Amino acid sequence: MKLHALALLTAAAVSLSTLCACGGGSAPKREENSDYISPEPLSAAQAAVGGDFEADEKLPVAAYKNIAFVLSGNTLARIDFSTGERVDLVSDTPAFAVGCDGSRFALVGSDFAALYDYDGKKLSEIALEPEASLSYYGCAAVDGDRVVFNSSGKKSDSIFLWDTKSRKVSELPSTWQAGARGARVKSLSFGADGVLYSTFITNAEIAGGDAASSVCDISEDRLISDFKLAASQDGGRIGSDGVYYYVEPYAASNGESWSYFISKVADDGRSSTVAMISPETLKGPGTDSNIIHNVHDDSDFLFHDSYSLEYSDGSNFVVYNLTAGLLVAFNISDSAENCLIALVPETSEQHWYSDAVKELAVQYASESGMQVLVNAIPKDEYDDRVRTKLLAGDDDFDVFFASGALLNSVLKNSAYYPLDEFEGLVNNFDTVLAEGVRGLMTADAGLFGIVLRAEYWGCLRETQESGIPDSWTIDDLFKFCDEIPAGKKVFGDRYMITRSVCNVIEDMIAKDGSIDEKRFSEILSKLKEYNDKGVLCDGSADNYLTYGMLAFDGFNILGNDVGEYRTVVNPTMSGTNYLTVEALMVNRNSKNPESAAGFLELFTRPGYVYDNSGIKQVIGRDITKNSIWPNIEPQYQRVYEYSMKQYKDSKPSVLEALDGFSAEVADEVSLVFDGAETPDDAAKKLADRLSYIYLE
Amino acid sequence: MKKKSDIFLLAFSLAGFTVFYVAPFLRSLGYAFLDNAFTKRFAGLGNFSALFKNEYFLLGMKNTLLFTAVSVPLAMAFSLAVSLLTVSFAGDMPFVKGAFFLPVLLPSATIVTLFSRYASSLPPFLALLIIFIWKYSGLNIILMMTALGSMEKGMLEAAKIDGAGAIRRTFKITVPNILPVLFFTLILSIVNSLKIYRESYLLYGEYPDKSVYMLQNYLNNHFEKLNYQNIATAAVIFAAGLYAVVGILLRAERKRSEEIW
């Protein structure tokens, strides 16, 4: 009997676990997050080494944790950052490259290679054949008895391995170059597991094109990853943990401060920060880093030193400030105290969100002393990973981005930290941001976040003479169709109808939580009737309206050629606008909700809100305070003013949160207009579908 | 001494069972009584009553039970028939066993790729039924063939001499002899029938035709909506149902075994 009971319990438990596992792949669990490392405490040491940045002269440098080797002139010096001691170990050496590990260093010259211990005692030496010799500049790396270095050939580099035990030098297979033909070795480093990594410069970069980097396991002749690097990601190297790290300077959006991010690049090219470093840490005395205001486009440009990362293991870093001729070693711990973590989605090409967050992170760090690290998650994984973290109650992040379905589910479940208690932030909503934004960003549990983007679907190219009111309903549209002059039609294409029908559905959901099939079918019938008459969207007549997705920020408005026309939001049923909203929110389980809210408050300050030079946020309440307002042509000013009004009585779009539903609406509209389906059938199908995916 | 080693060996199994099954079970049970995974207010039986009013939960439950009720007997009957025929005509050939077992090894994505061309022309329920029988019968057949192969042949020969026909011998001698294995394959088939969601998801997506909207569709979709309390409640209800079914089957099997022996 007991065995039977155990069997029953097992079956029930297994089935429950199986079923729970179906829910997105796993039950709530704390997810190990290895994407960031907190920077506190940070200890750093500097050592002047020289070099001539103007002459593009980078001294050969090798480093391992707190030890660095510098080849200056014909003398090799060892620097111990922990004691500040500098010792000349080898003199009169005609070497071009130096490499080291934890106990040895190697020098490679045009016709020799030599291995030494840390005290400068020569352990081994070998003469190099001409094809393996260094002609000008090269890289070297050491791992026990193995020394690798590159040699510049006519077309491309070769990498040689010197086995000091067997005293043999052999050229490593070069199929790794297939992905980047003509690539030149930029750095060589050994991983902790003995794997040899290299990064390359491609011909395109040499010729001034996009930089690119291949991460290779040279010892296995295997391409691990191959990705393009943004210009700001140059100057890095692959650390002993196999990750590409680089130094990235960022200016605060207010143009008053700057800081450095130590960032890493994932295999798919995404960048996440692992630490913020103050300018003083990396800046040598007498250097001239500065933020320069660009009068031409009203932007700020950061003029900064040039850096090269010489060592990294994920915790210890050695940076070469080429401009200042300075080596800086520092350590970051894995403690998660005293910093904010922001989660943002990112692809290898799109850095909008992380850029916006990083700019304000610099400002926040300078004001509060607290650092903000940006953890970029692949866009296609972002929603699921954040959902899992939210459900697990993770407290290892403070701020997160949400839009679409994720935002919808976060709001429905009150899975955010309400911001109403933070007076400064609330005050900015009431006095700085446009009227209606606070309502837009408020859900059941309160103010849920700051808005990064809010967009509505509207019509462009609508003439003043048409008589279309600023805000019109679907009945106004029918009336307009009745009175439209001969030879004219309303919309340029069916997509505008799709958006209008979506507005109708949004209204119905807001009112009853479902589609009113009868009313919806009537609307579809009337739309088809007008379309058949050639006055709605099909046909060859001139159209009044064409579509455009307009953001409330200056960038998108200026990006659309509105010419002499004005904009009109798509017709609705009730006058409510449904906006596509993207928000930054505070994690309900954040350890630092006050600090996180303080960071978000920066997004609502006048200096930020009224600076619309980039893709950022909603426009401010007093539109004339916008920094670019005086330079905006009157027709664009009209667009701004019109957009301002659309916040009132607006709500976050629900349909935008339902993947693919807008496309299904478009399909149904087409089927009805083409006579392949009756309005009744289309209404029933969409109602069924909506109840399935929305009311389930 | 033997007892100590038994306990020692059992401890690992029990620890794993506790950590990976009992603890998540209890935690899920806890969620079932909360209004929300975030606000975590006690909701009493509110989630249960709401779930029994939710037409999509009921639809998913109905379809899942219907699929199990239809597919498991069909798969069992098919497997038994094939096993009997194979053992009678081909004997215990490893190659034959391997051929039957092959579909079990195929990943769901491969199966869906193979079937996707035909699935669109079939009613979704029927398409999933065919996939299930094709994929999972192999395992049943292997187990049944092994049981049939190890059966005492003397009883069958004696019955044959006594004049019993093939059908009578099958149902009066063969089936009772392999009853424990049949019971095991029945449980296995029930569990496997719950796994058809993978193929369903790959073929028809998150929102399939309503005839194949399974309980797992409901659970998966509610994960995306962060409704963990719904997922936990649904899982608890289903586990309780399964507990009852397995209990009844175990009792019936024990009773039947006592009658025979």
C-alpha cells in the first residue's frame, strides 16, 4: 500500500512538474546572470610608460593581472602595479613584440624569440627563419612552454607557435582567416584553459570601413565567432575568459560629465557593460579629454583619449592610455552592491536603448556616485528572460525595459514598482512632460515607469481644405466618404483602413473586453461599401491621406517629409488614442528602488526632455523650450503641436501587445474588400481569434 | 549491513525526488492559493473557481483528456496487435524491434518536418493522433514483444492441444501473462499522450485550432502573461486528476493480479 502511495505521489509530482515546465519552459527560478559584474570596489594603479600617440607609436606591452612588461627603446621593463616598482630587466634587445603569462615573458624580434622568467633570466631562445620573423610590429602571447607570435607577410599575417620544450617553431593552420580574408592580427591571448584567441583587423577597417573582429580558437583552428565591431568597440581584446572586452567612453546627455564603460561583446555582437570607470582613473595628468558642443547639429561630441586593452580576465584589467602614455591596472569585484543594473533589449545593430541608458548613467554616476550597468539581452530572447526573472522574484536587476506583450503582462499583474511616492519624478510628470503622459503611464498599481517612446498611427499629407477634424471618429469617416468630391478618395492604401479597424477593436476591447461582432460587422460592411464606390482606398482617384507612424519625439517627425500638409490621427470610435508605448520601469524586487527611481527621474528632467536631437522620449509640456524649436519650420511646428494634443485621453495599445493580430486584421480587411469573405464571417473570425489570444 | 546500504542508496534517490519533484510541487501548490505571483495576497480557492469558469482552461482540459482517451487505447491496441503478429511470424528479431523503436528516437522537430506536408490536409486532431501512434507505439511494441518472448510457451501449447483457438489463447493466456507489462505501457502511453503538445506547438503554434488546444497551450500562454497562479492552479488540478486515474488503474491491476494468481 505504501509503495502504491509512493507511486501515486511520484506520478502526480512528475505530471505537475511536466505541466509546469510547459509554462514557458520552466517554473520560476533564479536565473544565473553572468552578463555583468559590479564594479565596486574598484582599485586602480597607474604607471607612465610613454609612447607617442601623435606619431601613432604604441609601445609593445604585455600584462598579467597586476604585472606589466613594457618594451621601450631596446629596454624591457617590468612594472608591478601593486607596489609601483619598475625594474629594467632586459636591455639592448631588438625585439618588436612582448607577451607574458603569470610567470614568464617572451620577446620576439626580427630573427629571434626568447623566453624569460619574471626576474629576466633567459630560459630559452631560438633563431627564427625569415618567414617567421617580425618585420615591424607584432603581437605575442605566452602560455607555459608555448609562445605564439604573428609575422606580417605580403598579403596577410601568419601565426607561429614556438614550443620551447621541443624547440620547434611551426606555422599554425590559417583557415581561421577564411572569414576575414587578408585579416591582420591585432591581438593574441591565451584563455585560462590554454585556448589561443586572436582578434583581427580586416582590410575593410584598414581602408577606413567598418571594423570587424573574429574570435578564433587558433590552437584548434576553429572560428568561434565572427562579428562586426562598432568603431567605439575597437581597441579591445579577448580576455582569458574568452570574452571580448573593450573600453568605451560615454558623455552624459547634459554635456557636463563623461565616464568610461568597460564593456564586453557577446558572440552575436551585443554589448553589455561590466563596470563604469571614472575619467580620473584612466586619464593621465595633462591630457585633454573634453566634451565639445557641436554647434552645427546641437549635439555634444566627446573628445577623449585613445585606449587599448592589454589584459583582461573578467575581474582584472590593464588599459593602455595611448594618448597619455599611461598604463592603468584595475580590479572589479563580483559584489552587486552600490550599483544599478538596467536590462535592455539589443541586437548587434541596434543600440538605441542601451545608448540612451548609458548617457544618463554617466550623469547619474556623476550626481550620485552610484553606477548604472547596462545588461543587453538579445532582442528575440528579451521578453522571455525578463518574464522568467520577474516571476522568480529576482532582485539582481533594478531597471528594465518593457514594451508590447511584456509591458501588457507586467501592467496586468502589477509586476512593477509603482513610482507615485517619488515626488521629484511625479512633479516632472506634472510640470515637464506633456499633459496626458502621466495618465498614459499610470496603471492599476500606479505610475509604472517613464516613457521612452510613444507612437500613434496617423495620416500624413492631409490638406487643410479637406475639412477633416483634428480628432475624428469612424462615423466622421463615413460622413466624409459621403461628401467627398468627385475624383478623390480618402486613403492612399488599405493599410490605413487596417489601422482604423484596429482602433475600432481597441475601443471595443476597452469598453467590453471583446469584439461586438454585430457592430463590427456593420462597420466592415460600410467600409466595404465605400471602398466598392472607389472613395475609400482602392481605385485610381487622388487620395487625401497616406499613412505614417509618428513618434512624439522630434527625430521621427523631422524624419518624415510633412511638406505643406498636416497630420491627422487615424479615426477611432470613442476619441481615445491608443499609443504604442515603450517604457523603462523599476523592478518590484529591486534592492534600490529609490535609487532606480532617481535614475529614471533623469529621463523626465527639462534638460533631457527638451533636448530632442535624438531618438529619446516624449516632448515636453512647453514645446517652445525644445532646444531645436527655434529652427523648426512652421509646418513641422504644426506637427509637434498636433502630436502634443494626442496624449490626452490616450492609453497604451493592447493590440500592439498581441503578436500578429494587426496582420490578421489586415488579412481580414483584404478578404472582405476583395469579396472573398463576408463582413459577418470576418467579424466572427476576428472576435474568436481575439478571445483566444486576449481573453484566454 | 544490507539495510544500511539500501538506505544509503535510497537516500540519493529520495533527495533528488524531494528536491526536483516534491519541493516544486509544494511551491506550485502555494502559488495556486495566491492572487498574483507579485502581490502574493492569499486568494483562498479563488483561482480554482475562476479556472473552472474559464472556457479556455475547460477547453484545454477537455481536449487533453479526449486526446488521451482516444490515443492511448488506439496505441495500446495497435501495439499489442503488431507485437503479437510480429512475434508469431518473425520471432524475436532485434532488427524488427529496432525498426519499431526508431520513431521514438526522432526529435519532435524532425517528426513535424516529416508530417507538416500531410498535416495541413488532415483535421488537426487526426494529424496529432497519427503522429502519436506512429511515434510512441514503437516503445510499447518493444516492451510487449519482450514480454511475449519471455512467456512460458508450454501453457500456450497445452491450450492448443486442449483445442483452444488463437483468439481464446490470446485473451485467456497471453494477455493475462503480460498484464503487468501492459499496465506499465498503459501508464507510459498516458504520460506520452501529454507530450504531444510539442508536436502540436510546432505544427500549429501557440493558438492552434480549437480541436487541438491542449492544457499545455493554456499553461504556456499564461506564462507569457505572467499568470503563474493560473499555471500553478491548472497544474494542481490536473495532477490531482492524474493521481486519481493512476490510483484507480493501480488498484484495478492489483485486484486483477490477485484474481489470476
